Amino acid sequence: MKVFSGLDEFVAAQGSELGPTEWMEVTQDRVNLFADATDDHQWIHVDPDKAAGGPFGGTIAHGLLTLSLLPHFTHQMYRVDNIAMAINYGYNKVRFITPVRVGAKIRARAQVS
């Protein structure tokens, strides 16, 4: 994990790479819990039997589940000390171009920009 002593040091690191993080397996239990939390129970996410015959050969994670794991990964990549608080400002140009199959392992890397 990269530790920045303050916001000025973080800004000065523009262009530097952060990560990669540890791998995380996307389990069916996690997908099911996310489906319950969001009331998105589409079969491609929660019905392994039906999804086995679907376009991906099994269940896949919700794109928003994958996105929601970014704070977890961010805490592994860096920390900025000597600040009062941090908030999530958002993500630019988010697209879900590759399905994440249940059982896959994912991790993150980032660039300070």
C-alpha cells in the first residue's frame, strides 16, 4: 500500500501506478447477497442451473457488484494521511465490457490522474 503524507503529495504523484491489489474470488454467495441488497435477481446472476445454458456458461456478477468492490480495493492500494475525510466523488466513463463469472478472481490497479 502506498501512503501519501497529505493531499499535496497525492497530487504530486499524478501519473504514478497504484496496485495491483490482492486477488478476490467472486463467489455465488456474494452475488446472491448483492442481488438481495439491490432486488436484482435476474437469473443470469442467481440461477446457476439456468445460467449454465446461457450465453456465459454460468452465473455472472452484477456489473454494479464489481464496481462496488472498488472501495475495498482502493483501501489496499493507497491511503492519504493528514486529511479530515475522503468521499467518493464518482467514476468517469464506467463500462462493464467483460462479464465476471462466478468463481473468477479479480483485483484492481489504478493510476493517479
